Amino acid sequence: MLEGTTPPLGVHGPGMGVIVGVGSIMDVGMTAMMALYRLAPAARRGKLRDTRPGGPLVDAFTCNPVVKACGAESRKEARLERVISKWRAAHSAPACRA
């Protein structure tokens, strides 16, 4: 929208057109920088934290008979509890970090 108002303002007042044009370029640049350097890394970390519990959860839900036959059920439960506690700790932290 700012890019569309720059030419009419530039026709009526060249100084105002330059100011609005520079401001719109700065706005687009800052938006792109925030998306690339702040939001994208945070989204990647969040996806990674949400993906990690997948394996232990599937293992726990499928109730593999080989695991039960070998007596590794308690180890599986401990692993699931460890992964879930890490996930809870990561998601209970505040979203805004400096």
C-alpha cells in the first residue's frame, strides 16, 4: 500500500514522495529481516521440539510384543517419561526470548 501511494505523493510533493518511498523500503526490509532471522529459526526450533517425542510415543502406543517379551517395558516407559518431561520443559518456557 505504501508503494502505491509513493508516486502520487511524489507528484504533489517530491520531498514527501521521497520520505514515503524510503520509509516503505525500510518497512519491507525490516519485515523480511524479522521473518528470516527471528521467526524462521524460532519456528525451526519449535518443529524440532515437537518432532523429537514422535519415536518414543509411537513405540509406547504400538506396544511391540518383542519389547514386552524381552522385559524392556520399564526401560521404554522411562525413555518416554524422559522425552515427555523435556518436551514439557521446553514448551512451558516463555515464547519471547531475547
